[in-house]
Amino acid sequence: MRKRFSVGKGLSFLGLAVALAAAPAWAEDGAAELQRPERHDWRQVDERLRALEAKVPEVDDTLLAELGRRVSINGLVEAEAFHRKGYGRDAADNPISIKESDLSLATAALDFHAELTDWAGTHILLLWEEAAAKPVDVDEAVISLGNPEKFPLSLNVGKLYVPFGAYGSFMIQDPLTLELGETKETAVQIGFEQGGFYGSVYAFNGDVDEAGRDNTINNFGASAGYVIESDGFGLNLGVEYLNNLADSDGITSVLEDAAIDIGSMNDYLAGLGAHLQLTYGPYTFYSEYIAALDEFAAGELEFGERGAKPRAWHLEAGYTRELFGRETTFALGYQATDEAVDLSLPEKRYMAAMKAALADGLSWTLELIHDQDYSLDEGGTGDDADMITTQLAFEF
């Protein structure tokens, strides 16, 4: 999904379209001229036709090259199969043992980028997910103003994922930190990038509001970090703040499913995030922490006999090498949560994966997961679960 899609060759029809658009004018001029030759003087008719052909504007190759440079289309298709055995809950919310398997087209996405000028561009991501409530959705649509090579400030406006969390991983399943913190909203974001340092501030009108403060732009956040890349070494270190963690996609969905009035919450709960990503030669290390800074009110999200203060963290290491002539990555991960039983997240998760590049843009991944649920005293099932997933993915 990172490769540019050249439209230069695909727009060979543009010359024909231009010709057709100008056809009425050429026809009008040509009709008057073609009446002059004698009926059987085909030599003169041929000369007139050649003269009219010369009037057809030609599409400059430089124009097509410019379109190819400024417009790109990327895509992703993921097909998955899994088998899971472990804990679950019935319709009455009682713990049960389950065994399930499925084959699905998990993801299909088209990503459009257009650079109108060196200072203005747009990005639209169309996403289809089989498990989503809306199978086809405009996942992102952003207008971007700025040029980091010439000026450190930039502006993004539109439907976007706010910069709260990094969520890097080699695994198929999303990290538990993402399940807790990922937030997509229609927002305005001012970014900064200079000498490896980056940051942003943003604001939006969220779905989750305090009682009496609905329908206002009162959600905001900030992020800051440092990134460096050199031969064989990379570092990305950052921290993030969000004044209303309850507006994350995962928490909002749970609150709505529990029929809680998200427009009359007791209070905003701020969230804090931090991440560290390292690469050194063939080795990659991901680590991240996402946490609420205060407790939810009783009756919203609970843990035991009080409001929950959910947290999640993620550690993962990967090693990449060539195997049978193909780039292959082996990864191990450990994830955990605290006070997140109401979010249906496991207390601990152990992961292993192997990802192999089969061809340019085509990859195959095998993933193993072992989950440990919260205890019965904490509102969980006290059981374990195991899942194996395989994925075939194609990016272009």
C-alpha cells in the first residue's frame, strides 16, 4: 500500500477525449472548407482532411508524466482464515467455552493521493471490512496544506486518525493498545516537523460528551516525538495526550453496545500514550503504552465495584532475513491490559508470527495467539484461549 501507481500509461485515452471535446469547432470549420472541392476531386479532399488532422491538439508527454507524479492510487486486499478455541459468553453474559473458525475477505482498501501543488494535496481512503458495521466506508478524507521540505508547519483538515498512539506491529491482529486508544474523527490538525523532531495539536467535536456540553468542539490533543534514520538504524520515540479517551473508537463502541448515553457522560477522561520503535539491521522492536489518567464513573465502565481506569501495553520483537530467496520476518510479542475487562480485552496475550514475501507486493503470514482472560473475581471467565490465523495479502 506504499507503492505509487503511475497513471501515465493509463491515460492514453486523454488525447482522444480532447479531440472529441473540440470536435464541434473542427466540424464547423471543416464543413465549410470541404464543400469547396469538386465532388470527385479526392486529392483535394484528402489534403483538407490532412489539414484538419493537424489541428487536433496533441497531449504533451510531460503532462502525463506530471499527472503520474502528482496522482497515485494504492490498494490492499487481505484474505484470512482462523481457528479459535477458548472462552466466550452467551446471550445472558455467562462464561462459556467456544470453538469457532472462519474464512473471510478481511480487508479491501483503495487509497487515493493527489498533490494539487507542492503545498496542497488530498488523501482519500476507501475501506471495506467484512466485520465492520458499514462494509464500505470513507475511512479517511483529508485536505493537507504544507511542505515540510520548505516550511516546518502543516495543516490537515478532514476525517482522520488523530495522532494518539503509533500501533506498530508485524502481527495480523491489532495490538491491544490500538483497541484501547485508536481515535478517528473529523478534526483539524496543525503539525510540526523539523530536524527529526515532530509534533501536532488537534481539535474535534467528539461523539462522547459530558452532560450539558454536547455538540461543541471541546475535544483536543497533542503529540510530540523524535525520529531518526541512518544506515541500519532507526528510532521513533513519542508521547501523546488526548483529553477524552472515552471518544476512542473501541471505548465508544462498548459504551453504545451497553446502551449508555454517550452524550451525558459524568466527565471527560484524559488519556496518555507513549511509544518507542527501534530498528537495527535485521532487528525491529516495538513498545507502546496507552492509559486513562482517571477512572470512569460507576455505571459507565467498571472494574470490580468501582469505575475502571483501563490501560494497555505492547512489546514486540522482529527479525528479518532472506529465507529461500524471500524476505521473511519472525516476530514474538507480549501484550497486556489492566482494568479493561468491560472492554472485552484479555488480561494477557502472547503472540508469534512469521511473514514471508512471496512476490513483489504479495505476502503470507501465519500467526499464533494465546490469551489469558481476567479472573472470575475481576469479572472475566478465568479461562485461556488459543487462535491460529493465516493471511494472504496483496498490496499495490
